Amino acid sequence: MTIETVKGETYEIRDPTLKEEGLKTMQWAESRMPVLQLIKKRFEKEKPLKGVRIGACLHVTKETSQLCEAWLAGGAEVYLCASNPLSTQDEITAALAAKGVHVYAWKFMDAEGYYRSIGNVINSRPEITIDDGADLVSILHKLKRGEVDEEIEIVKQVIGEDTDFIEKVIGGAEETTTGIIRLQAMADDGALLYPIMATNSSPCKNLFDNVYGTGQSSIDGILRATADLIASKIFVVAGYGHCGKGVAMRAKGMGARRVIVTEIEPHAALQAVMEGMEVMPMKEAVKIADIIITATGCKNVIRREHFEVMKSGVTVSNTGHFNVEINIPDLESLATEKISIRPFVEQYILPDGRQINLLGEGRLINLAAAEGHSPEIMDMSFSLQALISEYIVKHKQELKELGGKVVQIPSEIDDIVAHSKCEALDVELDTLTPEQERYLASWRVGT
């Protein structure tokens, strides 16, 4: 599908006339993200990001719009592109463009448009990068190293022949598990050239966004794509990390007859068993599955040997960041026919007549077919991102000396967000008495 876009001096989007719809949707998100609004109000007064160029490669949703508004309130120049070809909400891009965000994104981007948009963000020479999946960071480093591939060739159509866009970067932050894996691998190889704050490793992100956000939104994506009943189905989840755990929990809660987990890690497998899930190898699980979803961050989790034994009518989907968990070329090579049954559902017919239904092109289903995580959840994750941006500016010399490392977010930042969210939800906490504080601080008191 080729999408006609509209280009302006500060944007490339699908339809600027969707602005009013986008503004209403942004208001909806704003009312459900109280912690981020508190940060935004402080930013308006203090302007901690004044003159700073932020380059962001994120899912362009109503929730992301609120992070962009906080950055703008803090005085930043904001350049935004999509971190997935299917996740953009076109009404939001129209509203953000009208508010002064340099935005390059639309739903159903092809590869050329996707990397052209990244090129537009890179061309701004950002001082802070905010990533969801590390595509922006990856391209910046490929350019610096002089690498050449199809992606770089597309980017160079925008930026020209200059290859050093890292010089002015102070630091960055990474939103998701897959991105952290990529960046840590770069750091381990000595290839990472500036520090990245690991947003995904923070408790306010992975204990809530990954579990409750991914759990609900992935089920939402499956339901919007298929309108199928979860109750009575055999539901298979590949991977029992934070994301897989959330999906399994929601599937069980919606009445799935059996929830089966596939795992490579023994601790995660044991945890799944003790939380009431079944655990078995993928090659056995796919034989009985009605619905399968991958949540591993790895590639080829479902491949030829699995497609060959799936039962007819199975639904296959992915909630990992990249569309590599399901080996689609394997499926296409096996199929004799491919039919677009409904939006985000492609049905593959195998030689023996079996039907395998692939959702959302194998891309993360919660954003391909649905709207991603709820604003209430992203309130925490994007509050972290806003505060991390401020932290990077305030500690730029310290971070420069640190160099190319993946850095944990200071616990004080995470605690601020957690306490603020408790207050917003009217959750009252107990406090330690002086005696309790002395007890916990002492090693002398025993039984």
C-alpha cells in the first residue's frame, strides 16, 4: 500500500485536515496522564530544555503527543518520526504539526518513507535522542562508521553526504526491551558512542508498561483485528518476560481454556508454571493452539517447522518490537494462496487446505491493529522520559565523560514518578516510624 503524504517545511504527514480530530484525542489523553501534566507545568516555569533539540523515534500516538507537549513546554525543539510503520495515528501527526512539532510519520509507511523520516530527524542534528527500538541510534552510528546499505542510502537522500551527526549528541534514552538488547550489544562491542539511559529497565516502566500495558493492548489488538472470542480458546504465549506475563495474565482472565507458555529460560518457565500456566516446547504448543502471540524480542520464534504442524484456523500474532519473531518468508513459501480477509488479517492457504491467519503483518499487534498502551500506563513511562531528558541536560558533562554505555535511570527519578502516580490514584502509603528506620539501618538487632 502506497500512501500519499503532505509535505511542509516542518512535517511530512498523511492529512493536515485531521488536526481538530487530533486535538480532541490529545485532550482525552491529557486528562488521563496527570503525572506528566505536573511535569509539564513545572517545565513551563523552569524551561529546563530551552534551546535543546530532541530527536525522537517513537510510536506516534495520543500518549506520545503528551510527551511532546511536555518537551515543548520545557523549551525544546522537537523532531519526531515513527518507530514502526503501522503504529502512527494520523490525526495526532496533524495536531502535533500544528503545535510546532517537526513530525515525519504516517500509518502504513513503506520502507522508503520510514527511513526518509528518520533521515529528517537526523538532519536536525539532535542533542538528545529518544528511541523505541533503537533505529534512530543505529542509523546515527552506521553513518558515523561509514556503513552503506539500503537504509543508509534512503537516509542520505535527505541528509546528503555528511556522516557525522553524533558530534552534538549529549545522550539518549531507550524505551523498550528490544532496543535495550541492541544497545547493550553495541556497548559490549565498544560500538556505542554516547550514553543511553535505559528507560525500559526502570521499575516504573517494565513493571507497569510492559506487564499491564502490553497485556491489555495486545489482547485489544487481537480482538480489533479478529473480533474473535478469547474464552474457550487455547492461547499460546511465546516468552514469559514482563510482556509475555502480562499477555498470559489477560488471556487467562478473559477465559482462555488453556494458556500455554513457551520459554528458553528455566526461571521464567518455573514462574509461569507456579502462576497457573502450562509450559511446553513451541513445536508441541502450535499443534493445539487457537491463538499464538510472540513476545520474546528474538527472531524466528515461529518458523517453517511450526507452520507445518499448526491446525487449520489458527491465529498468529506478535507483540515484540520488530516483525522478525514470526518468519513470514517461511509462511509465504509454504502457502499456495494469500487472502486479505479483513484489515490486519492475512490468511495463508497451505497445500493441504489448512488456513493460517497472520495479524498485522507480524508487527506488534497492539499498535498495528489497536492504539497501543492506555494513557494511564504511558503516564508513567513518558513521565520518566520527560525527567530523563531534563537529567541528560543537567548532567551532560558527567555523561560525556561516561561515554558509550547503557546507563540505569537514577532511582530518585523512578521514585518521583511512582509517588506521583500513587497520589494521582489516591493511593495512601504508610511511613516508617523512627524506631523502624533505626531497626532497618542496624545490623546489631537480631532475634
